[in-house]
Amino acid sequence: MIAGGKTALYRDLAEQLDALLSGETDATANAANAAAAIYHSLPRLNWAGFYFLRDDMLVLGPFQGRPACVRIKPGAGVCGTAARERRSVLVPDVEQFPGHIACDSASRSELVVPLLRGGEIFGVLDLDSPDLARFNAEDQMGCEALAAIVVRHLTRSVLS
């Protein structure tokens, strides 16, 4: 962990992510770089990536980690719950989450942040860890800030 703890880590990552995505208009390229930056910057992750809403299903987007479930129904699992409820969902122990979808049996905790444009859901940022209770409120706030940066750049790329 860098000096200043999680707050400094997320602040620095937000600045790096904003710079990394600036100037690129391709949504896939930006989502891929965002997933890689998050995965390699945050400690103790085994998966980081995106699902995007396509024809009423969350469909796998760019990610880092082991192969994942390709389609998730809104309302199903942690990702589907975050999408349906349009709110972040922090799960300290995935085995205690009703309906958890186990794409990687090594995952023990999860944090999912919705990607919202004008109040409408268009995807989620999904982070998994092999550690129980890896994520806390500080991680949630930090990842919500990262998601806002991604949304801003993906919105630009979609509108370009």
C-alpha cells in the first residue's frame, strides 16, 4: 500500500485513469485499459472488469483475470443486483450472498459498482478478491469515483 493508505491509492489511481482514458474515443479500448489499470493497481484482486447492458442482459466486457460468465440477467447475482437496484453492492463473503454466481471458485468477496448515464444503467464495474472481507466502505467510495471517470470517458466515446 502506498503512503497515505487507500485514500491516496484511489486518488492517484483516479488521476492515472483519467489521463489514460483522455483522448481515446473507442469504448472498448477505454474499458480494456480501465480494467487493466484497476486490476494491476488495487491489491488482492483476482478479477476486475466490466459487464455492459445489451438487450436486457449484462454481457461480459473487457476484464483482467480468469475467464468469466458471459451473460448475467439483471437481478441475478451480485452484478445483476447492482444493475437492477442501480447501487453499489459490497459483499464481504460471496458464499453468504443469496444467488451468488460463482464464475471463479477462488473469489471470496466482491464489489460491484453500477455504471449510470443520466440515471440509466448501462453496465457495471465488477471487482472480485480471493480474500474474505477484502472490500470496505473506503473501497466502495474509491471505486465509485473510478466508475464515474470511466462513465465520463465511455460516454464521450459513445457520443463521438
